[in-house]
Amino acid sequence: MFKVIETAGQDEPWWFFDDWKKMIVSTEEFSSLEEAKNSFQQHEARLAANYPEKRSKGASAIAFWDEKEQDYCVACECDVQIFHGLILVDEKNQLVELEGEERG
């Protein structure tokens, strides 16, 4: 099983902090990697059309944002960036390493 997960929150989607699941906006499940990759690419195109900034970690985790979209953080007493994330994970919520992907 593979999942395409969209998130929105103060952290890029690849951090997987303890409360990362609270940022989930939507989840789609697929039995094949090919179906999941197709869905991931469709979501990527939609998010890229709506948010001018983009950062990737490998080929299966992307953060999109608009510098104007911020939220006030009470604990840090300042505005923080809101990221719209997209990740492709396996059944254990591990990022999928796609063929030909370079790791840094």
C-alpha cells in the first residue's frame, strides 16, 4: 500500500515531528506505486499552480508556500510560515525512494 498525503502547517512535510499527523489535510491510498505516483504528480501540479515557492526533499516530499501566508505562533511570539506539503509514503509512513532519485 502507498499513500499520497497532503499537509498544511508550520513544518515542511518531511520532518515527521510527533504531531505531524495533525497537519494532514487529505490522504489517498493506492495498491500500486504507479497509481500513487500519478496522483502525487497531479497534486504537485495543482499546488505548484497555487503557491509560488517550492522546496523538495528527494522526489517524494515537497513543500509549497506563499510568503504572504503566515500564522501567529503564540509560543515563539512571531509570525511563522505556513507550508503546504505533499508526501508519498509506504504503509509504514516511510518516504518512498523513487527509482533514479538522488539523495543528498
